[in-house]
Amino acid sequence: MAKKTKIKANRKPKIARDHSWKARVLRGEIEEVDRELPRQERILPRSREEERVKLWTKVEGELRYGSEPEPEINEVPAGWRRSVVTQISTSAYQVDLGSELVLCGVRGSLSASHTGYTNVVAVGDQVFISLGEGGHGVIERVLPRRTVLARPDVTNEDLSQIIVSNVDQLIIVAAWEEPAIWLELIDRYLIAAAEGNMTPLICLNKIDLAENEEDCHREMALYEALGYTVLYTSAVTGRGLDQLRECLVGHETVLAGLSGVGKSTLLMAVQPDLELQVAEVSYYSGEGRHTTSQVSLLRLHGGGYVVDTPGIRELGLVTVHRHELVLYYPEIAALAGECQFNDCTHTHEPGCAVVEAVEEERLAWSRYASYQAIYESLPEYYTE
Ligand SMILES: Nc1nc2c(ncn2[C@@H]2O[C@H](COP(=O)(O)OP(=O)(O)O)[C@@H](O)[C@H]2O)c(=O)[nH]1
Ligand SMILES: [Mg+2]
Ligand SMILES: [Zn+2]
């Protein structure tokens, strides 16, 4: 016991060997960005609140605003029109010109090589098209993407497939029951949101199935403590739908989460003419059947649009490396400096302050469990 205290007292500040910006954020070499402070975090002791909030703001701010946005392209070349891709099928791309929907092909010279993605065009892409005979179009150019929600490509794990681009918000939908809440998937989507430049929100649906709403709030309290907005909804009782509508209108949002949690039902409750397909929950599996087979972009009456996605069971993280995973867990990153080893991965090392915090219930067990599971799922080595 005495020995342990001594090691801690003599500990030098943690120095990361990495030279990436993320490591530099941790070392305090990058200026703090100006943004509203997140809500107070209650999981860790108050004495170090300020320090943590500062670190957190830096990391989060850098994750969100770190990459320089490419300049807006305002001029549309002669003969071309600007539009947004709303749906993709095997044979055609549907784009929205504002006044009409047009089916397009893609200019053969467009290629996805060197982009890191396998798809040339994604739902949500801003594109220039040319219109030909018979009202058919050709996508001539894809404009730079502001945000991206992606997952590993099924055919090539090193590349990713864009699920949707250019949405500002990612609403992670979970259900109280049928199917039960899966916290690791929520954490994976939170990481994907940070990676892809989207603001995450959590929506806990089917709260009518809970014995009382307090149980729902208790389950999600840890996310509220981390500063995330949590919506509590029921498409059956109408609870929380006004708040959901408020979050959606005027924004570009993607809804993601397990199949059967009620994404399509919620969207239709918010705007009944959306006409999405809804699955019946099959009682013995406790899961809805897959009915939203396509990603489609839907305009909202009050402005903005939503993108409904089919349930994505496994959200692999492509661009995150093991050593930087901790940066997506601000409450864990804030403890890392107290670990016995500078290069502690918080998975198995002795003297790990993170493990200690979990044992003392200062850190949510579910967050640590997802950190470990995701850490294991990421490749051990990577090449730049
Ligand atoms: N009890 C209850 N059932 C819901 C709620 N929202 C959706 N459902 C049901 O859950 C099933 C799956 O809904 P669906 O919208 O297809 O889920 P999605 O796969 O996430 O789009 C359907 O049978 C819905 O009627 C809710 O708030 N409460
Ligand atoms: Mg659906
Ligand atoms: Zn550690």
C-alpha cells in the first residue's frame, strides 16, 4: 500500500510519444477552442472538475472542429445544376433538385480511389448534375463532404463505406425494451459521431414499456452526466415527440440504431406523410424485422431533412486507432495521467487509475466495458 502511494507521488506527468494532433491536445500544446462548456460531469470527483472540463473541451473541440473545412463552392458551372443525393439503388441515384426528383447515373471518370471510401457517391452528397434527354441526369461532380457516417466496407476492411454524408446530427436511437438497450452500440455511435464531425444525441424510445419513467432516466443518467442530450420518447403515448420534432426541424439529421427500436415509427409520428415502412416486432426474437432496407433522405416541412437508416448491427470503427481510443472517452482520458505507466492502455496494467475508478464506482462500468471491448476490436498495428 505504502509502495503504491510512493510511486504515485513521484510520478512524472504523462508524456505521449505520439505526434498527432490528438496527442498534442492531451499534452496541452493545442489552444483551447472556444465553445460552451459541457454540462458538469458528476462521475469524477469535483476537486479536479476544472482541469477535466478544460481537457475535455480541448479534445472534443479538436475532434469536432479540428479539420479545416473545405471552402464552399457557390458557383455552379454552366449547364450543370446543384442537387443533393436522396436515395441510391443498384441501378440509379435519385437526386433532389428542389422542385423535382431526378434519376441519375454517374460520370464514368468519377472514382473513389484515394478517398478511403469504396462508394463514389453517398446519400446526402451535394453534387453537380447535368440533365440529358428524357429527364435523366448524370452526376458530374461530388462536392466536398462536411460530415460522414461510415462503417468498414464488407469487401475490404481497410476501406469504409459511407452510410450518409453532410448531416449535422446523429440521433442514436435505443429502445427501453424490444430490443433491450445495448450500451456498447451507443458508445460506438458516439465515437462515430465525433470521427465524422456530427453532433450526437441519444433518444431512448419505447419508454411506455418501462414500469416507470424514472428507471429510464436512471439508465441514461451517465450520458446526461457526460453532457449529451438524451431524449425520452414513446411513439405509442406521444411522449417526447414535440422535443424530438424540435431537434429535427431545421437540421440535417441521421437516425441510427438497432433494427426494431422504432426509428421509422418515430419519424412518421413526427411527420405522418413520410410513409416509411415499419416492422412488426416478432415476439420470440424480441426484435423488429428489417424493413428499412435503404438509406433515404426525407425533407421535413419545417426545413431540414432526416435520413432513416436500416438497423446496423455492428458499427465497426475504421479510422480510430487503439492508442487514441481513450480520447473518445473524456472521463477516462482525464484519469490516464494517474496511471502507474505512461503508456497504460487501461486494459490489463497494474496501477491503472481507470480500473481503480471503476472499482470505486467513480467511473461507469458500462463505459469501461465498452472501452475494453472496442479496444480489443481495433487493429493492434496500423500504417499511416
Ligand atoms: N411500445 C412501443 N412500440 C414502438 C414504439 N416505437 C415503435 N414501436 C414498434 O416497434 C416496432 C419496430 O419499429 P420500427 O419503426 O420499424 O423500427 P426501426 O427498425 O428502428 O425503424 C414496430 O412494431 C413499432 O410499432 C414505442 O415508442 N413504443
Ligand atoms: Mg426502420
Ligand atoms: Zn490505466
